[in-house]
Amino acid sequence: MRGRQVHIDTNGFVYVAVKHPELYEACRKVLEGLVNEEYAGYGSHLALFELFGSLSKISAEAAYEAATAYLDLPLHILHIGRDTLVLARDVARLSRTTYDAVHAASRPGTASR
């Protein structure tokens, strides 16, 4: 992934936080590459809220720790505005996805760091 732009999905953080037996190591390596700035990582506040919500079902403390760690990462945060929602609507109609439609519609031209 060196030199590429990568959207970091919520699931990768969750799999690392809960030490998923099959996916932990691969997801940890992706996050390690992000920390080492081997590629440009993109995320959003939606991913942050999904992360907190998923982990708070297990532990409020784990959710807090993971969410603050997310904020410490060298991520470009994608803005989710009206243009993103228009595209997300179209993605959702075609793919019948929910939150992932918003992730898919988010674009690097709307990022801040």
C-alpha cells in the first residue's frame, strides 16, 4: 500500500481492539503502516462514532480508549456534507447498503487533518 491513499474502515479498529482471532494481525499491520505513514490514511467522524458505538457494547472504557487512539492517528478526516449524502443516496439505492454507502461516497477532496 506504500504511497497509496487508503480509507480506513471501522471494522479494522474493532478487530484490533477485540483481538479478533483471524483478523487481528492483518488489521494491526494496516494500522501500523498508517502510523508509519507508509500511505495516506482517510477516515471520518462517522467511522469514529461507529467505532465508539460498537465497542461501547462491550466496554465503555474500551470504546473511549479506541476512539481516542483513532483521533491520535495521522488520518485525513473526510467531511460528510450534502454532496457526500447525495452520492451516498445513489450508492445506497444501487447497493442496498447503509453506513457503508456514506463511507463509499466520502472523497479525499473533502479531507482535513
